[in-house]
Amino acid sequence: MKLYRLPAHQLHQLIQDREISIQELTRSIFQRIEEVEDKIKAFLSLDEEGAMEEAGRLDRKLSQGERLGPLGGIPIAVKDIICLKGRRTTCGSRILEDFCPPYSATVLQRLKEADAIIVGKTNMDEFAMGSSTENSAFQVTRNPWNLASIPGGSSGGSAAAVASGETVMALGSDTGGSIRQPASFCGVVGLKPTYGRVSRYGLVAFASSLDQIGPITRDIRDCAMLLEVLSGRDGLDSTSLDYPVPSYLEYLVPDLKDMRIGLPREYFVPGMSYEVREAIVQATGVLGKLGAEVEEVSLPHTEYAIATYYLIATAEASSNLARYDGVGYGLRTREGNNLVEMYKKSRQEGFGEEVKRRIMLGTYILSKGYYEDYYGRARKVRTLVRQDFEEVFQSHDAVVTPVSPTVAFKIGEKMDDPLKMYLSDIFTISANLAGIPGISIPCGYSREGLPIGLQILTKAFDETTLLRVAYAYEQNTHWHKREPEDLQT
Ligand code: GLN
């Protein structure tokens, strides 16, 4: 049995029934990493020793008749933008190459309490800025479905690791699509929770009014399990909200009776690939068969979303990244004759091209005389984008859209044209601007065998409906069962 291929809920059962040990499972994951990591390059660091030790500890607990937490013994990979105490947390950047945080993020604390096992830290676009993981300062991660293609980004390492069997689950972060788009490109499930649902204490900040941490998993049950562990108010993050955390698994029923689902007309843009369009149309047919009423709706401010996002995200990034100055932590240049020169050189050496581009853009946007015209205006348009959704959700339970206009593109294809890269985020960005939850689930494959994702969006804090729609679709289709052929051994 290929243990590394099974979803967490099945592994959980096998462990509870004492059919397999946690050490066996952990070993199977590290063997798989040994087998394929050279090709995929999903991880920036691994912790086999720590993981095996923890597995042994949990096995002993079980054999003494103790109960384990809800993720007891499940291997999980963590995007390298989430702080893990005493372990390198690089954010894919030279400037943090040797940075070991003195504390762990709240989500990692929660994983620990749930008895999950951390496998390692995954590759990403530097400071989560990008859509392909090519902006990592360290390595290029490959798409397990086609090694010449990108895995998506910025959580590309996490999505590729789940798809290739190098972990069972993973954490990503999503500021403008960075969980959903790589999940879609790698044929796995990725959920961006409502803004405020999951604590961000210990998540290195990119754009604070947009960032969220969320799960990347094999299927919807796993996603529901992991989301429940991550969710809830945290006194250490003032933006996390005190809404009750439902037992998400209980809402997973395989039909959509009495549901109204909107299909936004603005999301079927010219330039979208024919195969993606077809897959989405087919998917809406399935939702209809399951009892939902699917009808066209309008989100009229969609066309302003990309411009609005890149104003807000770069402005906030320029402010958040001001702290990397070679003094408090991270890289310090060996050159520079005075303090200001040292600041400048450290930042010059430490940041990559895309990060510098965004800092410059963001600093300009926030400068005197432009602030109101750019940042102020963008915030107003953001309100309009949010109101579009509020309007639709008065009469509809969910909205479905594509995740990306195309399937995974080739490595190198968009690297010399940043605007082209930005445009590929067209369908995921609005959810971050509106603060609402969104999920990507597999809904088909291109002729070349690359995965296509379906995005489902609901109103804020309605992850239960989101998961229910996703589950009903998943249970009535077979897309999530495929494995990347290139990697079959
Ligand atoms: N691709 C988008 C960007 O480059 C989104 C990234 C993200 O969600 N972290 O900003």
C-alpha cells in the first residue's frame, strides 16, 4: 500500500485501528521524498529526524491507550513564510536566509496540539510575491504533472508536495490567490479562509489587509479537518475574529438541494483557454444535477480588481518590508561606510528583483501627494468589489468561477513580463479584496494532462457552505483520484 498517497482521514482511521504505525507512515513519506524531491524541489528544508522522533512519541502514546489529537500522526508541510521556532524561516528570500525565529506561529502551535507531524518547510515566491514560485531566491519548483511547467505560486512548494506524495497535507498563505492558484495547477484542494478566520501570528506579513493562512490537501474531508484545527480567535492576532468554529465535517453532505449558485458573467473573459472554459461549464452541469439552481450573476467591478489589488498589496508590502534593514535580523552587508549605506546595501543584496519592484511601486503610491489618489482611491474601489459580492450573496449561496484563465504555464514563460504574470491572478484576487473565503478543487484536465481548478466563493465566515458545495461536487466526480503519471513508480 502506498501510504503516502492516502488522504489524511483514511490514514487517521488506519492509525486508530492500529493497522499502521505512525512511524511507518512517516517513513513512507520520507522515502517518497527521497524518490522524487530531486525532480520536484518542493522543500527548502526537511526535518526527518524531528519527524521520526515525534512519530515514535505518538506511537508510544497510542500503545499506552492514550488518545491522539484530530491530526494524530499526519505528516504536514509548512510554507516557509510561517515561523517555526528555532528553524530556518526564509520566506524564499536571501535577506532571511539564516533567520531562525524565536517563536512559532499560532497555527503551528495548533498543529502541534492536534498531534500533526511537521515534515519540512516549502519553497515559495520571495515574500509570497508571484504566481509561479520562480521568484524564490533558492530554487525552481516543478509541477508534478509536467516537470517543464511551474507549480503555480506563491505556495507552489506546498501544492507540489501534496500532489507528488511528499506530504499528506500542507499550509499555504493567500494574499491574492497563492493557495488557490497552485492548488488548481497541481490538481489538489486549496482553501483561503475568510479574513479573520485563522490567526496570522507568526505569518511573515506581505499585505496585511489581504493575507490569510489556509490548508492545501488531497480532498475536501481533509480540508475540513485541517481548517477546523487552524480556525478561531487568537489573542496574539487582533485581526482574528471571535466567531464560533463549526465542526466542518458535519456539514459535508453529497447533495445541493435548495441551493442557488451564481456564475459571474465577468469571469468568462477573452483570452481564457477553451479547455478551462469547457471544464467550468461541465462542472456547473454537475452542480445542477446535484440539485442546485445555477444561474448567471454579475460582479460589475471585477475589471478593476487587478489594478486595485496591485495598488493596495504593493503599498502595504513597502511598509511591511521596511523592517529588513540589516539591523534587527536577517542579512547584513559586509560593505557600506556608514549607517545609511549599510541599510541600502543590505536591502540591495538581500531582496530579489520582483520584491524591489513592488517596494518601489508601493513607496511611490504611499508618498505625499499621491497617497489619496492611489491608495485612497484603491480602498474605495475595494469597497465596491466587496459590495458586488454582498449583493450577489443576498440571493445566492455560492458563486463558482475558474481559478485561473489557463492551466499551469511553462517554466520561464512569464518571467520577463511582470504584467503578464499579474494578469494571471484575475480570478482569485477579488476574494482577498472582499475578505471572503474561496476554494479551488480539481474539475478536469487539459489535453496535455494538466489539472484545471474550479473556484467556489461564499460570503464571509460561510466556510461550511463552501465545503458543502465542494464536497458534493467531489463525491460525484473522479478528478481528485488521478495521480501524476510522470512520478508513478
Ligand atoms: N500572485 C499574487 C501576487 O503576486 C498573489 C500572491 C499571493 O497570494 N501571495 O501578489
